[in-house]
Amino acid sequence: MKFQQSLLDYISTSLITMNETVSIAESVTSGLIQLAFSQMANAKLFYKGGITTFTLPEKVSFLDINRIQAEENGFETQKMADTMAVKVAESFGTDWGIASTGYAASVRNSGFKVYSFCSFSYKGEIVLSKRIELHDKTQALDAQLYYTEFILGCYKSALNQILI
């Protein structure tokens, strides 16, 4: 598996230049975003770590997700991604928090749709939040890889907003 090197280099250089740190909370991408960050040059200077919580009980325990709201609102929501991004940054003491949650396969809980939410927090505030929809016949690994690349691209945009 190979990520776009120019994208990884841009993110790495930007975070080092800004002297800022990042942590990651993943669900649907199952650690792929963390893998991408671990491949960046000088990652130890800005990447502090992450957590993969695949089921609701773990999201409740580790990321302060409200179980009742999650059950009432269909489990995977933009609000959940936002909360995950803020909480992971808080837990790791980082400037940035990146979160992904959603579905990589067409299942009953997703309404037989394939979609994901990603969120980016910066210093405790959500700065970018997106929904990503894919064709319902997309293979799970393809969806996870697409989400990861999309999220990395969105993160580059979020960094640009702060740098400007």
C-alpha cells in the first residue's frame, strides 16, 4: 500500500513549520490514516498517536460519544466524527484532531449505503467536517482506501486555511 508521497510530504512539512501536533481517532478507516501519518518524514515531531474504535461501546468509553444520541441518530453521524476529533486531540494533548467514522460496506445500519464522515479539530474547535458518499457496490477495502486518501487531501486543505 502506498500513499501519495507529495501529499504526505506537504502535511509533514506544514506541521513541522507550524510546530504543531496531531492525533487521530478512526473507525471506518481502521488505522489507515494512522498508517499514512507513520509513513511521513519526521513523524515523531508532530504525530503523537491515535486510537481505532470500531464499535459503539469503545467510542463511548474512549471518545466520550453519547450512547443514547448515537443509538437515536443512526450510530454514525457528523456529530460523532466532530466529537471524536475534539476528544482525540484533547486526550493526546495535540493541536489537531482528525476523525473518521462511517461505513465501508453496504449494511442494514447504514441504510445499505456506503458513506463516511471526517472531521478536523484545531485547538478545540471543528475547522472542517465532511460527508463522503460512495457507490453502494464499492468493496470495503476500496472504500477505506478512498476515505483515507480523501481525508488526507482534506487535511491538506485545512492546513492551508490555517497557514494563510
